[in-house]
Amino acid sequence: MSTPREGKLLYHLTHLDNMASILKIGLMPRNQLNGGFTDTADPGIISGRHDYSVDLSNYVPFHFFVKNPYDGAVCKAYGSENMVIIAIPRPRKNFDAGYYIIPNHPLSGAPDFLSYQDGFNAIRWDLLDNNNSNRQYSNPAVKQACLAECDVDHIIYPNEFSFVYVATEVAKRELLSLPNSEIIGNKVQVAPYMFP
């Protein structure tokens, strides 16, 4: 199994209820949404994201590995069986248009908003690359580093998804019953090990 640094994908966690809209119009930055979605984010953190050096609600956030502290908090609150992980390919190293990186949790002080390549080089991979049993999220430095994110400034359409992970067969059936699900039909995988 590859480490987060060596990984080929970026991951976005969303509620299963949001997939009908995502399949219709794509995975959009928060500021382009017109309500009507199940919001799993902490309101205080969202407020801080608006006040960042750039309004992070104009971007779609992705993480570099699953079962990070954000995934853990959301799955605890909403249930893993109700969540979906959308995976997209990481950009090529020499192509970073529209992809930016914050190398720590955005609200951990004043982390930089960097181009993809510069941000990639600034991430504390030594902390991310420890396997789950060695990532001590009680250590603030580890937790902040593991919440590094890639922010994408445009809509990601369903045909661009590499995989769509769900935790149960029930969730897969529900997802594949939605209009437009044929776009992702062969990309949907039941993978309970991907969820906290």
C-alpha cells in the first residue's frame, strides 16, 4: 500500500444525500452552491475559511489520505454508512493550474496558500506517511499536518472521478439508483476500510 506522499489520488468526503446534486451538476465550491445540501462541516471552521487570505469557499477541498481527523469527526457525527468518498487523480507534477495546497490545517495559524508543487513540497510528509496506528492525532502538530489540503478552484464533473467509495452495499445500491449514476457506475466501490 502506498504512503500518502506516493498516492495518486485526492479525496473528498461528502454526505450520500448530496450525490444526486453532484451527479447532476458536479462537485462545486461551497460559494457556488445554492443551499439544499447536507452540510457536514463545522460552522465555526467554515467561518474561518471565509476569512482566510483567500476565501476558501471558492474552492473544493480534498485531502491526501482517508481516515484523517476530518473524516473521523464527520463519520462519527453522521455515520460512515451515510458518507461517500470521491477520489480524483492528483495533478501531474508540472501541471498545477487550478490546484493549490495549504500544507497544514487552514486554521492552524497562518499557513501558506501555495501552488500545487510548492505546497506539495511544504507538507510534513514524515507525519502523514506514518500508518494510522502511528498517527497520534492527540499531538496537535500531527493533527494539523494531517489536515493539509488541496483546494481546487473549479467544478469537478462526475466523469472526472476516479473512484467513488461507500461503506456498505446498501449505500452502493442507493447511489446507483440516482439519476445520472451510470456516469460513475463502474467506479463505485464498497470499501468499508476507507472509512473511520
